[in-house]
Amino acid sequence: MGLEFLTRVRRTTLWVTAIAALWSATYTTPRLGLAVALGAAWSLVNLFLIEKLVVGLTGPDRGTPPALKRIWLALSGMVALFGAGAVLLSTLPPIGAMAGFMLPLATIVLKAASLLVLGSRLWPRVLRAGPRALGVALVIAVALWAGASLVTRVIANQGTTPPAAHEPRAPGAQPQAAPGHDAPAGTETHAPGAAEGGHAAADEGPQKFANVITVLSRAFPQAEWAHFLHQYEVVIFSLFIAFLVCLVAWLASRRAKLIPSGLQNAVEALVESLNDFIVGILGPKFGPRYVPFLGTLFIYILAMNLFGLIPFMDSPTSNLNVTVGLALVVFVYSQYTGIRELGVVGYLDHLAGNPRTPLSWGLVPLMLPIHVMGELAKPISLSCRLFGNIFGEDMLLVAFVTLGITTLSFANLPIGLPLQLPFMFLALLTSTLQALVFTVLSTIYLLLMLPHDDHEHEGEGQHAH
Amino acid sequence: MDFHAALGWGLPVGIGLAAIGSGIGLGGIGNGAMQAIGRQPEATGKIQLAMIIIAALAEALTIYAFVTMFLLQGKISG
């Protein structure tokens, strides 16, 4: 993909722009067509200037006076161009101008994606068998048709349900009904609940990003199945993620080779490092038995945390019910491990603080409640920590998306500034860290339940050396 | 001062106080871990593991305040 690619992009964009501008000028208003054409022209000139700038900075004659002159020309041209863009947005219909701006970018993305697909091994395999190619074409057609009808339904339902009708409390609180998937779900999500009466209370509280199921339930506010999906969306998402994790595991181990490559290599590296990590904490005697449980916990929680960053998806761990479920599993399993490894008497002895001397026997009435409380506090802290972090991260992203939309609200545009981008990297970090913390703490809780006499002897032996 | 005003003032201030406490705690944990790593670079892995666990415990307190805020947030506007 070099300069030749850019020339092809420019040619395609010119054709598409001409068609789109003529189409919108004919079927809507001539001003809209003009806006589309000018927007695309603006974007093309911008692309041209960026190309000049990059060539001047990295080309073979960089550093020479003509190259420097070209860089300066490109930079000053960009400043002038942004001024022209502001004038364009404020005089012509902004929707058309934005569509025009997006045209060359869309061309680049589509061209690059098709280059990737055409170059992959999948493409010839799809084309070789006639029925398979037909099936793929049918699937794409049905998906396009369903997506288009869904979008029109959502827009129609947004128009027909005035938010003030069933939300007298805060009519102006939501961001101005911005279409586009970046917008946080406004009051419109209340529509399905309020239409059926009595469910509005369940939707109260801060709104998260719209996901697939919210969109579906907004498109079909009266349908029973959409309401069912909306109610159980967390369960559906977590089952789907479990299915995905199983699928990856199956794909990676399907044709296991002695010398791994590709997916098998990546999965083996992950499993091996998890194995080393957990065995390093629990010790070689007990470690291998608990690696499957704890490793699965890590991978599953990590997948659930990261799933919320995919557009139109939701992370199930931002719901308290899921994290409480996970923490309860850990709690029950660690208690069960304690009873199995220590025996019932040993387990009670552990809860009483291992009384051996008369003084510690005297302290048992004090120690027993403290230990029981401590055991009960573990699942609460585990679940609240995971929920709070992931939910807070979602809320942070929502807040900054809303801020990005409000900063551009004076121009009445359907888009906003991407102010949430730096926080998405922060979200990547917290997602991984919280999955790790959950796993490490579960491991520690298991370790506390295991008989650790031999550990202490080992430790003493090491101190003696 | 009625109930809503008290909540509206108390929730943000409570989160701020919790964050101050957690920040002090995290600072102390980081300080100790960095010093320990500086003295014994070969034990970096073990120290980091313990540091992450204790940091998670310290940070959880702010998270509890945060969760409390979200639980009570709906009641501010009545």
C-alpha cells in the first residue's frame, strides 16, 4: 500500500462522490448535494496535503530546501483548510458535509479491508466451491437487509416516543438524541419498559452504552422476545463469551502438533504462564490440581472485561450479579477444599485459629466469629471490587463520550470528539489487572485453606541456610 | 438541609475522602515495594505479586465508596 494505493483511492472517491452528490441533490435538496460534494473535496485535499507532508518528511530528498518548502506549504495549506472546513460546516447542512468528509475515509477502509480479504487463504477456499460462495453471498445479503431494517426501525421508534411523556422527572437530562452507536443510551431505553408498564424502575440508574440487545429491544418495543432478551442480556452475553472461549480452545487444540505454531502457540504460551504462576503460589504439590479452575477463571474474567470494549457489546462483569456469582463459586470451592483437605475437625480447628495452648483455647470464642466474618467478607470484597472497577470504567467512557458529543453540540452534528480514546487504553489496563487480581486473590484464599505445614518447614529450612 | 441535599453533598465528598485514604495507602505500598525491589532486584517477581495483592486490597476501599455512590445516586433527584 503505497502512493499508488492513494491514487486509486482518489479516483474511486471522485466517482462515488459524484454519484452521491448528484443523488442527494436530486432526491433531497440541492444544498445537501453541494455539501456532500464540498465535504468530499475538503477531505480529498486534506488527504493530498497529508500525503505531501509525509512524503516531504520521509522521502529520499528530505532535509533539502525544496522538501522543506513543500512541508511548509502543506502545513499552511492545512491551517487554511481547517478554516474553510469551519465555514463549510456553519453555512451548509452539516450532515451532508460530514457524509462528504467520511467518503474518502470509508473508501480507504473498504479498499484496505478488501485487499486483506483477497490476500488471505480463506477467499480462494470460499470461491472454489459454488454452493459455499452462494451461501456466503446469501448470508451477507440477509445481514445487510436485517441491519438496514433494524436501523430504520430504531430511528422510527425514536421519533415516535417523546421522552417527556413517561419521563417527567428529567426531560432535558439526556444528550440530544444523537444517532450513531457512540452515543450512550439515552432515555429511549425506557421506552420498552414504560410501554409495558411497571418495568421502568428496573431500568433506572446510570445508562450504559447501547449494545446489540438494547438496540433490538428499542427496535421492537412491544415484542415479548425482545423484552425477554433485554431482561436476560447479561446471561446471554456471558454464555456467548463462554462459548467463544470454548471455541478458541477447540480451534487451538484441534490439530495439536509437537512444534506449535499460530493459535496453538499463543494459547499454549498463555496456559503455560498461568500454570507457572499458580504453581508458583500454591506449590508443586497442590498447584497442578487447581490450575484448571483458577486459569479458567482468569481467562473467562479477562474475556468478559474486554468484551465491553467491542462496539455494540457489553461486559457482563459490569453487572453485580455476575461478579457475585463468580465470587460465590470461589467461596464455595475454597470452603469445600478446606473441608476435603483438612477434614471436618481440621476445618473447624482452622476456623478457631488452630488453638494449641490454654491461652489460645481461651481466645476461641473471640477468634471463631472473627474468622467466620473474614470468610464471609471475602466473596463480598471480591465481587464488589471487580464490579466497581469494570462498571466505573464503563461509566468513565460514557462520561467522556457524552462530553465529546456536548463539545460539538453547537454545530448540531451527529458525531462527537473522540475524547474517550485515552481512557480506552486505561480500560485495557484495568481489565487485565482486575482479572489478575481476582485470580490471585482466589489463589490466596485457596492457599489459606490448604494444609501448609510442609510450607512452613520449607520456609524454616530456607532461613537456616 | 433536607435528605436530597445531604446526599448530593455527601456522596461526592465521601468518594473524595475514600480516594484520599486509598491514595495514601497506595503511595505507601508503592514506596515499600520500590525500596524492596531496589534492595533485592532478584526478588522482583515475588515483591510485585504481593504489591499487586495489597494494592488491590487498598484500592477496594475506594471502590466500595464508588459502589455506594451508584447505589444511592438515584435517590438524589428523588
